[in-house]
Amino acid sequence: MDSASPGRSPMHEKIGRRIVFVNRFYAPDHSATAQILTDLAEHLAGRGWDVEIVTSRLIYGAARATLPARDSINGVAVTRVPTIGAAIPGLPGRLLAYMTFYFGAGWALLRRLRRGTIVVAKTDPPLIGLVALVAARLRGAKLVNWVQDLYPEIAAEMGMRVLRGPIGATLSALRDLSLRRAALTVAIGRRMADRIARHGVSERRIAIIANWSDDEAIAPSAANSPALREEWGLPDDAFVLEYSGNLGRAHEADTLLAAAALLAERRDIWFLFVGGGHAQAELRRKAAEDRRDRFVFQPYQPRARLSESLAVGDAHWLSLRPEFEGLIVPSKVFGIAAAARPIVAVCDPNGEVPSMIAELEAGIAVTPGDGHALAAAILSLADDRAACRAMGGRARVMLQQGFLRDTALEQWTTRLETLVEHD
């Protein structure tokens, strides 16, 4: 059976509630972008939408994994296109994987889109919105951009000097075209929305809908997952500062290393890193060189174990280099808040996350590079566990007041139904 068939009915065709998402990763992949997309797709399918996914056959972080070309998952039809280059290390492999996905996804969209269909392009790979725009225009569909990050600006900030000249300007202009021609662009933070508006996109066509965590599955816990602590070699009574997720090039860990050096005599303070990423690999190398025996590294955990994993830490830190504010939003803040843990944000003090946590004092903001301030923040939490738990409780309240998964899913549903009604 063709993947476009499951879940479709004449009623769906009649009222036009048909939507196609395009993104490089989808369930059963466990990356954050795949999990969030899966939540939204299955929510819409449960509301009677005819939902299809165009994605790759890859599993994030497993270059040789291959998923079936067609699938139906919880009422969502999935088409997976082949890509080439995922097993090739470095930039050449990434570019080859991107290019082959552009062609495969573009062809799949041309086959599936028709007048009245909504196509939602997430920003993995970068500039996929431009491919979706071309397909939408040729088939009379409506484009929605779901912006998780802004390229080519991110790549330029990461050191790709070629993107600071005419090539970068051309790519930016093409990206802006896909944003301006879209029926709707969804940004995941206020500062990101402001950047998009400065590129000539009408504010009427910009919606701010934050990413989310599985706040029902991630439950607050007074305990610190003693079984996992034992498995990972963490003392029961230690104060553990945790980092969970990707620690990549847009993040920095030098501030954490400086703070840890200042806290070297505090044998009761441990540092846990769950996940992966370029910056984490560098951090692990430096920790080994410095013989930091209270640094513990663990791989990504499956979604079913996320609540237990997040509860291991007494507090969590996250990081974003200031030059990436508005280009990226550290959405891991929502998982931390769901677990009722304090958020130690090593970011621009005026950035998205510090602004978010300030009102309820749900965490502590530290300027990148200020190791003394980070050490003081860690000490204040480690030396007053009751205050630490209270701050974590306020983080959960912050989540409940405006960032619950159901809230975001309803915001998405309302926006999409408005597009259908104004066909």
C-alpha cells in the first residue's frame, strides 16, 4: 500500500485538513527534532487530519542505520527517502547527505502535494523550506516554515568564512524568499521571531510557538534516581550538576571547566553529561587530560528513560554562545523544568532563556566566560538543597503557566485550522 493511503478518508479531502511535514528525522528516531515532530503529527492525526511525513531513512547519530521506505505509525503515513553520505565523516558527508535529501524530499513532495494541502518544513536540513516552497508553488499548496534555527547565519558564526560573503548573502536571500512567501512562519522564541521580522516577513505571518517536552512522562521527583546513580557511579549524597542532550558548536563548556577548577576541593560536587555533540567530545578530552574524576559521561538515553535520567541531577545547566541568540533557542530548558530542576543558564543575560526563568526565579543566569559566577551559582545550590528544590519547583510552575506540551499542540492546531478556513 502506498504511504499516502493510511488514515485518509473522503471527509478529510472534503474539508482540506491534509498536511505533509518534511524533516530529516522522525520516529522511531529519538532526537529532539524528531520527538517534537512526532508529537505534533500524531496529535493532528488524532484530531482527524490526514497527516504524512517526508523524512530520511536515518537514525540520528547512527550513520549506518536504515529504516523502511514506507511506514504507518499511529495513524501517520511516513515516506522515507534515501540519502547518500551519512557515513562519510566531516563536512563533505554532511553536504552530500543534505543534497541527496533535498532531491529525494523534493520529488516526494511533488508527488504528494496538491491544491489546499499544507506543507510544513522544519529546518533540518537547512534551507529545506526553499525546496518545500518550490513544490508548494507548483502544486498549489500552502507553505508553513517551522524554524528551529536560522541558516546560513549559524554556519557563518561557527566559522564558515565563505558564508560571510556573496555566497552567504545569496543563501540568506533564498531563505528569506521562502519565509516571505510562506503562509505562516513559526518561530520557537521571541528573539528568533524578531530576527525573522527584520528579514522582511510580515509580523501577521509570524507565530511564536515554543518547543516542548513530554511534560506528562517527565514527572517531578524528589529522589535522584538512585538506581541510575549507582549504575553511573555517582554517590547517593553528592550534588550533581547535569547536562542532558547535544552539546554542540553553538554551546560552550569553558565556563563550566573554569567553575569546576574553582570547585576542585569540593569532593561532594559532581558533573554529569548525558548525550553527545562536538563540544561534549572536546570537554571529555579536556576532562581526561585534567584527570577530573568527578566528571561522568553517559550516552543519549531512550525517551522512555528520560524522566529517570533527568532526575539524576540536582540541577541542570545549559549553554548558548551569545552570538547565537535568536538563531537558536535551547529548548532543553523545557525538559529540565518538567523534571522540576533548577536551570543554570550560561547564556547572554538578556537572552531567551534568562528572560524566561527570571520572572519566577526558576534558575540562575551566568554570563559565558564568568567561571567565578558559575562556581558561586553551583555552590549556592549545593549548600542549600532546600532552596535548590524550591527553585526546581518554580521551574515546573513556569512550565505549567505557559510551556506545556498540550498548550503548544493546541496553538499549532488553531493556527493550522485558520489556514484551512481561509483557503
